[in-house]
Amino acid sequence: MRKINTPLLSPVLQNKAALFFALAFLPVSWVHAQKTKRDTLKETKIDEVVMIGYGAQKKTDINSAVSSIKSKDIQDLKQVSVDQMLQGKVAGVSVTNGNGQPGAAASVRVRGTTSISSSNEPLYIIDGVPISGDATNSSTTGRPIAGNDTSATGGSGNAAVSPLTFLNPNDIESIDVLKDASATAIYGSRGANGVIIITTKSGKKGAGKISYEGYTSVSSIYKYLDVMNLQQYARYQNQLSDLFNLQPRPEFAHPELLGNGTNWQKAIYKTAFSQSHQLSFSGGKDNTTFYISANYLNQEGNIINTGLKRYTFRTNVDSQVNNWLKVGTNITGGVSNENFTVNQSYNGLISNTLLQAPDMPIYNFDGSYASPPAGQNVNYFNPVAEALTNTNKLIRKNFLGNLYAEAKITKGLKYRMELSANTEFSENTEFHPSYDRGSQFNLIADLYVRNQDWYSVNFKNLLTYDFSLGKNKFTILAGQEAQDVHYKGFSSIGQGFKSNDVYGLNLADDVTTTSFQGSNSLSSLFGRIIYDFDGRYSLTASIRADRSSKFDPEADNGKKQLGYFPAVSASWRVTKEKFMEWIPSNIISNIRFRGGYGETGNQNIPNNRYTSLLTIYNLVGNLSNKNLKWESMQQTNIGVDLTLLKRLNVAIDWYNKKSKDFLFQAPLPSYVTGGANYYGGIDAMYSNIGSMVNRGIDLNISYETKGENFNWTSNLVVSRYRNKLLSLADGLSDINTQVNLNGYLPMVATNTLIGEPVGVFWGYKTNDLYRTADQLNNAPTQFGSAPKLGDVRYVDVNGDGKINESDMTIIGNPHPDFTFGFTNTFRYKNVDLSVFVQGSVGNDILNLTRRNGTMNSQLYQNQLVGALDYWTPDNPNASLPRPVADNNSTNLLISDRYVEKGDYLRIQNVTLGYTVSPAFASQLKLTRFRIYVSAQNLFTITKYSGYDPEIGSFNQNVLLTGVDNGRYPSPRTFNFGVNLDF
């Protein structure tokens, strides 16, 4: 046998003992064992510090579930917003970019779903300033700044924009994600959905540094759906005419003579070019450090006339005024200008592109936009005309700043005061010009202007005391915080303009304006104790009390406004115990068990819902509920951290998270409320209903090896959770959510039932088609009628001998079995290579885009090529039912026919870089010179038939997760960039 001399094991092997161990705590066996002392090789100390909320702590000492990302981990991901960059980087955090529109909001879920109606987005703390991740403003104005969002009542409207667009990712130094309640309870009512703490870069003492990073990108849609070309469409229209007993169109008498016709997808989607330029200055002298940066981003969208331009600046200054006082400020500002499509849903630009007939040209001979010939009953418009003539523009101006002063009172005791502000001014302009194209016209131009202004002021007082008593170390925090939020805005509709070229509200013949304003406040007291004994045992306990203006100040003597949020966590570092000394530290250097429990809350509902509000008509606008109270969440976390061979780190966490007293706007029939959008209509009340549990496992494995010329870093994160609704309010058995189909008719697409996950797909189960007379003879009636050959064969779920709404059941689950991200970074001399792979396993997608593309229910509408395989007596083995000239045919009901597997594995990013030698760089007056090329969304393995399996939640609505009803496709992007340091 070949002899292996392993220096790492030599201290043990020299005693003629054999050590057997496994990574998962398999038994350790000794042969000729003898007592030895633990190897005293010098351990590499990790002094990495992470933010834990109103303070910082060494990563190795944290008792809660906290994950950290450094700037180097995300520097190759060229995204507009930081929320998109978290995907696949943190165990327990699920991020879906359900929309390829530049600046669109992502859905971020920390350990599953916490609420069924309030926002499930985490709280972001940017340099101490709190920012909500809610892109729909549900907890403030209730009005999305992009307008036309009806996601709660039909899954249509404009895609929401990210609230973090103003933050330049290049300015980020670190991201710390607080996942369990023992970590987030210190944030009380805002911590139920997790907390993400973002720290931006600061200057360092020494010579000043000038840095430049610039890149240009080219992106394109890498997948087109297979729709009929003109020859296929002509034959198809002739067949439908025969089936519907209609006269065939004479221009389609000889389809073989026709060409391919108009390819609307290629007319709408384009190759997009983008560029980004960042210049920063940093340094420090004496007792002051600074970091100043400016960035310009111009990202074209892959749909014509869409894109985003952003200008940002940042100034961070820290100064040690004297030996007891330190002051500083963090200021950032941004202006963004976004152009996006008017709609993302059933009647939006994507659906228009897929369903518009290929026999219609883009332009007429005179250069005007073409439209369907007169007499054709067509609901779909010229997609190019819709994209280029309609205007939907959003301008946002953001300012965020934090000013602090920190004073040392005595040894270990310090006081810190912070005053911060966050403001946004937004203006959304949507213009639909007048036109007359024959069969389609809009004789009166419409202008929609939506303005929203809001600001938030936050004031904190923090007192921290650090001291030691022998091996006992204490950190005690006492704090007070107050937040005041104010907002106002107006929405105007102007109609009738002399020209489409110049428009403004002052030029409209008729203008209708509604306005709004409001405010809310939050006042808090909190405290925390961190205790450590000899690096072996650690205990953290915290308590926070919040008083919110969103609840009735008089109900129950004001107690409804109060919420108390305690937490406790502890850890035991086993490797510090004497009985572990026999194991060399270069074999196992760290084993630490962690456990914690905490309670947090949620108040993310519109203001003043405990009372009745007046409408513009001086009528009651909503049903009040004085008994509204906090939505609460309790979470238990158990974890273990391992460090093996000084280079392999493993962290495993199990959690149990229970939410109760959901703040939910219980749906009421319109004959009771009249509907809030109608004259005299009354909005339904908010109530506390139900409970839900999420259980899951987070796994993080990292490995690092360093050599003289070669380094390799690998990181694997796996997230798995199970979600179940435990209860609802009395009299409420389920919560169904509709989507808009066929133009105006909504259908139930998801349902939330007791004992099941939130937002499961809801519809009919099918058993193929009716293909034989024997099947018809034994068939139950379907919706009051006898089925025919070629009809969908629905399953009689309840066995009552008939098919109706009582047979609707669960047909799919949008929640994955697990998600993962795998990053590998290699460095050989001056060359670096990074490969990032992420994916999802076990989730379903409700593909309503495929439903719309295979309806076979009307003339003059294009379909997917797969729609040609429909049942006829001559094609009895077809995959699709017989065509019926009715968009409301029972064959088109939402069923498992439209549910597909959403599993995918994606090579999300590959970056190859080269850093020139310092000697050559110095000749160019540079201290660093790196060039790189990267590819994003490079390759996807999936069986999903739509554009992209990464669907997410429509506008962050957890009840509409995994529903593809016409989404902006995500492109494949190639970046070419340079990093320069002077």
C-alpha cells in the first residue's frame, strides 16, 4: 500500500493512533488510544464583523441566524437593484426576478411566507436608515408609483418598480441578513419578514484613491415562443372557418403561396445596449476619512421604447473630532428616469405580441401604423404602435441621509445619536394618443399624471456599555427610536388634446383630479444584553416595545397600539471544552451549537383603517374595525456551525416560524360593499384572521484553499421550507384570488385553504379528452350540459355525478421543494474566473400564456404552433380539445392542463477577468488595472414551455405566485468592463 504522509495528521499519527471521523459527527474510533492534549497549532482568527441591528459583533460570536455578503461576492453581478443580487447568495432567502423590465421589483422572501396580505418583503437598513421593500406602497399610500396596478384584483397592470433603484450597488461594502426572530426582534414591528442591513463603503486612512469602473452591455431575448407564421396561420384560419361554419377568407385560398408574414416578437424585442460609469474618491488624513462617488447608468430594455437611466451620488464622511467624540454622515441621492410598457398582463404588450395575426403588417404603405381590416372583431392592437406611441414614464428623485455623533462617556460606555431622513418625489406620466386606424381607434387622447411625495424622519438614541469581569464579557444596549412618515400626492386624468405631440394637464379639454395625504408614526424603546463566558458560552436577550399610530389610540385604553417583542438566543462552542483538546485544531477548529426564540410583528397596512374615512364625495369610504391589532410572528431556530480543516465551513439551521392574527382585508361581495371604486362604494374592512406556519432548513457550505499562485473559493447555499395555513377567521374557509382572462372576465387561479400552502393553484383536474362513445355514455354532465367528443374530460372530484364549481381542487403548488445557489471563484496568478449557478426544484407554474395561445376559440387571432394539434374526427389522438367559437368555453377553464413543472438550473453568471501586473499598471500611473467580460443568464435547463421559469410573485403578491400571464422576458446579457485605481 502506498504510504501517505499527511502533515496535518502527523501529531496524531506519531502516537500510532488512528483517527476516523465523518463530517456529520460519525463516531470517532481509536486504536491503541492514549490520552493526548489537543494540538496547539496556531489558529487563524476570523475577526470578520457583521451588523446585528443597532450594533456590530464578530461573526463567530453571533448566536442567531445571520448571513453576510461582502462586496466581492456580488461585484460581478451587474444588476440595477441590490435585491436582485441576493439571489442564490444567502441560505433561507428566496429571490425571484419575475420581470425582465429594467428597474422592476424582485420578490424577496426570508424563510418563506409570513403574511397572506401584508407585504412579505424584508426591512432594509441602509447605513442606519430604514427602507421598506414593499414595491406597492401597501403600508403607506396604498398606491403604486407606477400606476395601474390591479394585482390584488386580477393580476394585471403595470409591473411594480423596485424601491431600491436609487441605491448604487457599487457603493455597497457589505450586506448582513438577519433571518431568525432572535435577530430581528430588536426591530420589533418591522422585523417579521427579516431584516437586511446594508453598509456602504467608507474611506481608509492613508493616501487618497481614485477608482473608476465602467462597463458596456449587450443583451437580447434568447428564447422566442413558437407562434404560427403566415402560411400556418392561413391554413389554421381556413380550418376554423370550416369548423365554425363561416366563409373562409379569400386571401387565404392558397396558403402555400404566402410568406412568413410579420414576426411580431422580433418586431417588439430588440438587442439592447447599456452602459455604466462610476467614479469614486476615497481616503483619509489625520482623524477624518471620506468616500465620495458618482454613477451614471443607462440600461436599455429589450422591448422597444423601454429602459432606465439613473444618476446617483454618495458622500460618506467620518471624523474623530477628539479622543471622546466621533461624528459622521452618510448621504446619497439619485434620479431615475424609467420607460416601461403600459401593461404586463392578459391585454398587455406581451400578449399582443403573441396573439396578433401575422397577416397584418407593422406599417401601411403611407408609413402610418397598420391595424386589422374593418369587420374583424379583434381585441389585440398593433404591438409596435402600442409600444412607440404610448408613453409610460416614471421619474423618481430620492434622497437618503444619516447624521450621527458618538461620544465616549467613560471606559466601555458610549452614547450615539442618529438623525436620518429618506425622501422620494415621483411623477408617473402615461399618455395614450388619439388615432383612427379604421377598425381600431381612440378618438380622444388620455393623459394620466400621478404624483407622490413622501418623507420619513428617523431619530435614535443609543447607549452601549461594554465591560468584562474576568472571563465574563457583557455588552448592554439601551435605545429609543422614533419614526415619522408623511406623504401626499394627486392623480389627474386629462382628456382631449389639440395635438398628440404636445400634452400636459393645462392643455387638456377636461381634467379630473383626486388628491390624498396622510402620515403615520412609530415610537419605540428597546434593550439588549449580550453575555459571553470564555468564548464557550454565549447568551443574547432583547426586548422591544413599539407604539404604532396605525391602530386605535382609544381602544382598550391604547393597548391596541402597543406591541412587545422579546427574544433570546444562546450558543455553546464545543471546541473550547477540555474534552475536545485531543482533536487537533487543524482538523476540527470549530463546533458551535446555536438556539434561539423570538417574536416580531407586522403593521404593514394602510393608515387609519381602524376608523371610517370620507371619500371625495363626503361619504363613508370604508368599513372600520376598532379592534385591529398587531400581526405577530414567533420563530424558533436551532443551528450548528462547523469548521473543518481550517478551510471548510458548514452552517445548518432548522427553524419553525408561526404567524398569527394576519392583517387581512377580508373580501366581501360587491352587492354588500358596492365596490370601493364606484360612487358611494365602501371598501371592505381589515381584520385579524388566521395563523400559518413555515418550517425549513438552511444549509451553507463554503470551502477555500489558497496557494502561492492559485486560489479557489466555493460556496453552496440550499434553502428548503414548507408552508401551511393553520386557521382562518370564523366563517372564512378559504381565500381565492382571481386573474383577468379573455379581456375582462376574471377567473379564480389560486386559493389559500386551511391545511395547505398559501396560494396553491386552484382549478379542475382532467383525465385527457372524451375520445370514444363509451366514455360519453358514462360521463357526468359538465356544467349543466352533456359533453361531446373532443371536450376536456374533467374529473368528478366529489363524486356527485356532475362537474361544476364544487369539483375545483388543488392542481399545483408554486412553492419549491428547495432552491440553491452555487458559486465558484478561481484565481490563477493574474486571471480570475467566477461561475455562479442557481436554480429551483419542485415548484409548479400556472402557464396562462400557453392557455391564451392554445384557445382555438376565435378567428383573426394568432396562436402557438402547438394549437394546431386540436381534436377532430380525423385527429382523434390530439392533445387539445375541439375548437369552440367561444372564449368562455368550458374547455378553457383553468385546469391542470395549464400547470407545468417550474424546475430549472441556470448558469446565472460567468465572469472572466485579468489584472495586469503592478509594474505595467504603474507605468500608466495606475495602482490597479483589471479588465473583464461576463455573461448573465447564460444558459437555463428547464422543461417549462414559456419564456422563463423564474416567475415569482406578480408585484410581490404572495397570492399570485408562479402565475405566468404575460411577463417581460429576462434577457441574456454580455458585459465588457474595466476597473481602474489611481
